[in-house]
Amino acid sequence: QVQLVESGGGLVQAGDSLRVSCAASGHSLRTFGMGWFRQVPGKERAFVASINWSGGSTYYADSVKGRFTISRDDLKNTVYLQMNSLKPEDTAVYYCAADRTGWGKPQVPYDNWGQGTQVTVAT
């Protein structure tokens, strides 16, 4: 069973950069696709970015394309989300989750959700 723990969130100013991390324990992530999602109060959780098992394919929501980069370090069993040019509308709780198919596409089922890390972007 994979346990995922997000970290690295915080309060930043608009235009700043931030990197959030998703560390896994209990199982290697090597065969899993991984995804980042975010949620604001009163709204459904939304897809942000994902990466396949090899790191060779990545997918992004239109709202973050060109600003966010997902990456993985299987030696550290960790997935990252580098967020640049942050905007107030990026404020949310960010969650990572695992895709057992390995494809890492936005529409595949994700599970083993972490507890989330809060990112707040001030104007």
C-alpha cells in the first residue's frame, strides 16, 4: 500500500515560485503514474498535472500549462510540482495521487491520496 505525503506549500506573492513535493512510502512509485490535483472550498477537486511511470509523458491543465512542471525522482520515491509565475487563482490545497495503470493520463483512476498541502498566493 502506497502512502503519500505532500509538503512544501506555503504563502507566496503573485509572480513567485514554489515547489511542492509528494513523498511515497510503503511501495516504490516506479511503476505508477502520478498526478497532482487541487481543490478550493466549495469546488470539486481539479486536475493540475500528471506524469507517466517513466517520466516520458506529462500532462497539464490548460490553466497551468507553461507555468507548472511535474517531475519525478524514483530514487527518492518522490514526485514534484514546480510552480512558477503563481497567480492568486492558484490558491488551493494541492494533493498528489497514484495511478496504478502507470499511464499517468488525466482521466485514469487515481487513488492513495495524500492529505494535501496548502498553497496560498497573495496579490
